[in-house]
Amino acid sequence: MATDYDAPRKTDDDTESIEALKERVPDTLSGVVDVDDADNPGGFDLTGADLFDVELEVVVLPPQADEFTCVNCFLVKHRSQLDHEAKLGPVCSECSV
């Protein structure tokens, strides 16, 4: 038997009007917006902090013996994540999928 999906469906639940449903459900959440300052990165206030002349020091380690750099994603991975060696170099298991 063919079903006409465009035809309106009537059930027992359709007898209530939208106005009756609106009266039954409280509308306390509409219009309330919760704005958190932590979500706004422009809202940080560094009082009295002048960071113009501050030098950041980063320690860069040389490549370790149990690491490789994937030629597809250019991430440094552990040797346990090595899938195969391509013509250009090592490929990790995530990039070989």
C-alpha cells in the first residue's frame, strides 16, 4: 500500500492548539542570554602588565632516537606509530588510513 507522505497526519495529540501548549509550558528561558567573560578572549585585563619587552624562552630538544617526523602531517611521532616508509620518508599510522 502506497503512503502519501505529503498528506497531513491527524492523531489524538493534534487536538491541542499551539496557544494551549504555550500556556502549559513556562517561557522562562526565552530572552535570557548567559554571557561568560571566559568565553571572550578579548576580555582579559592585564592591569599594569607591559609585556612588550618580555622575552619568552623555549627549550627545543633535538630529535630523539625513538621519534620520527611524518612526511604527510609533519608531526613528530613515536616509533610505535610508524606505519611504513614511503619514498619521501616515514608515514604515521594515522596518515596511512
